[in-house]
Amino acid sequence: MSEHTHDHDHHDADIPHVSLKEYLTGFVLAVILTVIPFWLVMGGVFESSATTVMVILGFALVQIVVHMVFFLHMNFHSEGGWNMLALIFTLILVFITLAGSLWVMHNLNVNMMPGMMD
């Protein structure tokens, strides 16, 4: 028989310890960040549709960060900085997606409904 002793306690050092409270906090924030943009559109809170779009995109960005922190457990300290690199990559992809979506919607509005410009 081998005389090696294996200490398996070190494997849990890098795993984030989360509680039900943190998951519920993330869930409540996600619901709030979903309901507010819905209310902004359905209630016609802003006169300008451009203002409404920018506010909704702001809420979308905040909701993505909430999902990353509370559900994916990404922070700046775990996994030797790899989470920071993943965060930067995700933010770049979100920017490209949001900017591309706005560009496509603007071009569709200009080219298919020219009389409907604000």
C-alpha cells in the first residue's frame, strides 16, 4: 500500500461559496431590471423613443452584470484573474451586440419607414 496521504481539502479553495440569499438577491434584481423597462415602454414614460431605447439599453447592461456576478459568480479575485479577462471579453461582446442592434434598427427605420423619423 502506498504511503501517500492525500489532502483533498485544497480543492474547495477556489470554488466560490454562495448562499441562497445571494441567489435570491440576484433573482430579485433580475426581475426588477426586467419590469422597469417593460413599464417604461408600456407606460410611455419618455416622450422621445431614442431616450427610451438608451435607458432600456442601460438596464440591459446592468442586468448582464447582475447575471455575471450573482449567477456566474464572476469577480476580480477568483481563478487568478481569468474571471477579469472573461468579464472584459463579455463587455466587448455586449458592446458589439448592442451597437450592432442599434445600427440595424436605425437602418431599417430609415430605409423601410422614411416618413416615420422623429
